[in-house]
Amino acid sequence: MRALTRLAVLGFALLLGACASTDPLEEELPDMGDFRLAYNIVVAENMQQVPPSRNATPEEWTEVLTAEIDRRFAGYDGDRLYHIAINIDAYSLAVPGIPIVLSPKSILVISANVWDDELQAKLHEEPRQLIIFEGTSAQSIIGSGLTRSREEQMQVLARNAARRVQLWMLENPDWFSIDAETAAANAAALAAEVEAVEGPAVELPVELQPELP
């Protein structure tokens, strides 16, 4: 818990001049080879709230993240079924702060897994933990506690999380029989979009990284 609290403090100190997260149904989504979504499983029973934060229930997080995974992946119609399973580890929904001096951003920490339905097996050994940043509007660097409702913060984080899960999947093109060069180009384009939305990648020291539950 201490590491997560320190992580939140570090995240709040970052002023990420990023744009709002776009609706995936309005994006040109990358080729995913033979991928077709079967089960979309999100659990949040053991998530931790990192203060200072607005409150959100496990049920609310499960609903919003499940919806955004569906919006991003349900349109793929490949020949092979895959399951996406996500555990919500921790979150912080920014509270109103002092503009410019203190403009906190929201953070979501998830652990993602991808399963091959035919093989009945997970395609990797360990869950992939991702730290998702909210970003801000392009028009302002005021913290989202002042500019977004709690529900809007959650949707933006969930939408960003779905994009980050897809980026991780594209970094493993052999899972879905995607041409390696095509996957690399699409991953680079999606990584640029992630940076535009969330801000530059932040390398966290080991002691600040949250532990898997």
C-alpha cells in the first residue's frame, strides 16, 4: 500500500499536457490478425483506493472497464477466439486541487491476461501490469478534479486502459498470427496515440511500482 501511495503522489506531481481520450469506435483500429473476442472478464474485488481520491465501487469499475474493452475489441471478427481477463489492482480519481499549483491526475493500475480459447491456456506466464494515466484536456492543465465528473474520469481511464491492453497485445503479434512488420508499425502508431492521450511514458523506480495482489 505504501508503494501505491507514493506512486499516486508521484503521478499527481506530473503535469501531462495531453488530449482527451477518443472513442475507439471513431478510430481506425489496427489489424489484429485472427483475434476475435470471446470472454471479457473484469474483476475488482481486491482493488485498492489510493488517496486522495473520489470514491468508486468495484461494481462501477467492473461495469465501465468491461464496456470499454467491448467497445475496443468486439468488432474484430478473426477466426480464433481469445479471452481478455483484467484485474483492477488500484485507482485514484483526482479530487479538486489548486489550478497550476496542484492539479492532480487520476491513475488506474490493472493486471491483464490473454487466453487462447482453443488451447485453453494463457498466452504468457505472468499478468501484464499497466499503470494508466488519465491525461487532461488539450485546452487546460487544470486538474481533472475540477474539470471532469467522477464518472467522466472513470470512463477516460477505462478507455485509456483498453488502448494500453491492445498496445501490449500488438507487441506480441505471434499470439494472433499478425504479420510482424504490420504489427510493429501499428504498435508504433498506437504508442504515439497513447503518449498523445496520457502524456510521455513515465519510468517508475522499482520501489514506487505497486506489487501484484
